[in-house]
Amino acid sequence: MKVCIVGASGKLGQYMIEHSLARGHEVVGVCRAQSVDKLERFKDRITIVPGPTDDRAVIAEAVRGCDAVLTVLVPWGMTHYASGTARAVLELSAPRARLVFSCGWHITRDGQDVYSKKLLTLVKVGGFLAKLARVVDIDDQVAACDLIFKSDRRWTVVRGSDLEEGPSEGLPIWREHVGDPALASNLTRRTDFALFMVAAAEDDGLVQKAPAIVSRAAPSAQQAA
């Protein structure tokens, strides 16, 4: 499988590269030009396309011939970066390509997710402060996911819990909605979030779904099992 990873230089992107290479996939990585040096250890094993991920020419070059496109939806700045990236991937990828996007639990598809007061407060206050500083626009990530949800493409939106570093605990479990008791532990290894992204590209059962994930080893997941 030929896989394009959009946002390849970040921690999540680099883990996705590792998992994709381990599965024998051909990898194309997209990242901003100033971040290319972060991919130095992969340079002889992947193709790197430098440039902004919301640049249509960059995305068109990167996704050409790809069977799957894994995209980290990062809402940098105040220029609709996340929604611009999502739109480019949706419109320029091959018609049958599997499109997998990452975001947080705060994204909801049908309004049936149930959030803790702590999470709602963090999103509201953190989002306001980040927007005030003109660093991150959480609303744009919401807009990006709305574009995806309305699309008839073969997409999956993976909604991650809080993340931590550490060795893999295996493929995370998932549920349709935040608020399910199995997700209560709200913690996943970052490498396993990446593993779920890569695995989702091979799982047609996740087409047009927005799974919320948590570590397989989390107490709530163990109790549910």
C-alpha cells in the first residue's frame, strides 16, 4: 500500500511513519519546509514533500497514486489551516483512497457524545486563550471535521483521548460516542493513537465512522472487556 502522511514531522506523524514502514507500506510524508529536518532518520526510506499542508499544489503532488492518506488535523494560526488541509485532501486524493483524519474527543458528529465538565472547560478556556493569542483556532478543527462528515469519500475521523508517551500497549479500543464507560480512563499512548490511524486505513468497517479511542490497557477498557 502507498500511504501519504500529512503532518508527518510531528510526534503523531512520526509514529505513523514507523508503523506504516513496519507494515511494509511505501510512505510519502508532507510537512512544512522548516520541519523537514525532524524527518532526518527516515529520509532514505520515505519520500518527503515539503510545504504547508493546506497548499493544494503540495497535497496534489503528495497524494498522487496513494491508496491511503493519513492526516493530522492541526488548527495552526488563524488562516483556516485545518479546514484548508481537510478540503485539499478530500478533493485531491484518489477516488477510492482511504482517508483517515486525527482530532480530539471534543469533535462530535451527531451530538450524542457526553463530555465531562472538566473536558468542556478545558476546550472552552484553552480554545479561547489559544485563539486570543492567535496560535490555534479550535473552531477551525471543528469546521474541518464538518467538511469531512458531509463528504461521501471513504473517510474515518479518529478521535483521540488524552495522550502519553511510552511503549505500545496494543491497538486501542473504540466506541461510537464519548461518554461510553469503556472510555472513562481517557488515556492512550501516542504511539498507539498512530497505530490505530494506520490500522484504520486497512479496515473498511471504519469507513464513514468517527471512533473515539482509549488504550486497550486502560482500567475502563479492561473492565469493559
